[in-house]
Amino acid sequence: MLANHESATAPTTRIAVMGAGAVGCYYGGMLARAGHPVVLIGRPEHVQAIERDGLRLEAHGRDEQIALEASTEPGAIRDARLVLFCVKSTDTEFAAAQMQPHLAPDALLLTLQNGVDNAERLRRVLPQPVAAAVVYVATEMAGPGHVRHHGRGELVIEPSTGSLAAQQMLITAGVPTEISPNVRGALWAKLILNCAYNALSAIARLPYGLLVQGEGVTEVMRDVVAECLAVAAADGVEVVGDVPTAVARIARTMPSQYSSTAQDLMRGKKSEIDHLNGFVMRRGEALGIATPANRVLHTLVKLIESRRPGQPLG
């Protein structure tokens, strides 16, 4: 039976998830479970399963089917006052153009994406308020319309018109959410975590817990982190927190998680590596900072991406 959590006192803010993959389905599912009207905009195989059976949300010790809307059409975003923007960083401008004719003038776009510059890129093409968000969650699409949560789930969002209301909606839906004036520094901290883990997990096809046991892996991660911190400092970024400690903690808190880059490559999809290690490499070049470790990881992932479908690894 589908779980329908709406009631006479349920909140009425319409929420749309643009790019309903693992991250979008998790947060959209949590908000729908709390009673918000949510529409997921995603790929046909997920939409068909959700329309038929609801969204299967496996999280926090519960496994349930959540009744909500799903569509493959960007026009389904119409009348939403909060948009969780969850497309791949490579698709930011394209998805923005698809949404533009349908967006409510006062809609808040919350970017739940990898990389550090997506909010800025959206602001160049859309007049609506945009707030960057840092996402700390381990989740995967375990099948059509089926999202499985592996750990964490907190968000850090920047101040913007509508940010406080979004924070309250998310908190009441069970999503720990903080508003921070230094989201740029938090985004860089998350970028560095991704640079340390994503490419290596993809190249080795290993989850984080096993990955860090490999010979030389922690030393490579140390080099990657040092390069990222040097580029951030040269760029005037105040990176949030103790990054080396945070990098070490990831393998302990998400031992079974494969990076999003690994998941993309295993499915034959293009990854976001240009917006992770590739971004650090390009920014380093612009600032005169050498980034050899990031350059090698970026190059290796691009080589794997360029393989023909079905071509063996070796």
C-alpha cells in the first residue's frame, strides 16, 4: 500500500525536483513523506515506476512507498515555490533553459549539485532567487523508482529570499539543515572531499571503506587535498572545517558508498569529473598553482569515459 502522509493540516508549498536521481528522490521523498505536494522530474524508467507504485524510499530503518507526482516534462515544475535543482553539473544551463518558461516568478531554486559554481551559473540565466546548497548524503537508485539511503543527509544552504522557509520545511521533514553565510567555503570543503574520493572510487570500482585500504591510496588523497587547499587559498576561499579529518571520516561513515563518479561510469554515463578534479586543475592553472595529482585523476577518468560501450578494461 502507498503511504500518503497528507492531512488536513499538511503544508501546501508545492515542491518540484528537477533531475530526480538518487539525491533528488531522497530529499523529494523526505518532503513528500512530511506531507508536502512534490513532483519529481526525471527519467522515464523512474517516472513510470513511481506513477505505478509510488517512490520506494528505503531510509532510516523504514522501507515504504511514497505517493507523489512524477513527470518527464520540465513543464511539471509550474506553480512550484521551491525547486530542488539536482541535475548533473554538466547539464546546468540546459536544464535551466528547459525550466525557464515554466518557473514561478517567486520560486526559490536550491542547487543540490556537486561542484562549486552551479548557483552562479544559474543566476546568469534565471531571474528567480537561487541558493547554493552543500549536500552530505550517501544514497543510490537501487532500481526504477527505488532510492536507497546509506547515511547522513544534512544540508547547508546560503541565505537568500526564501531560504529560511525552505530550511524550516526541510527540518520538519527530518532533514538537518543549516543556513550559513560561508556556503562558498562549505562548497569547497565538499568539493575537496569529492576530489579525494570520486575519481579513485571510479577507477578502482570500489566503495570508500575498501578503497582507503589500498596501497598508497591515503597518500594520493593527501596530495589531492593539499593541491585543492592551495588553489582555494589562492582564490581567497575560506574553506570550512578541518578538511583532512573530514576526508578520513568519510570512509568510516560511508564505507559501502561508491562515488557518484563510479556509479556514472559503471552505468556507461558521462561523469561530473570536469566539475570536480577538472575544476581544481583549471582554477589552479589560472592562479599559477600546480595540481598534478588532480590532473592525473581527471585524465584517467576521462580515458575511462572515452571507452566504447562494451570495450573491456584491459
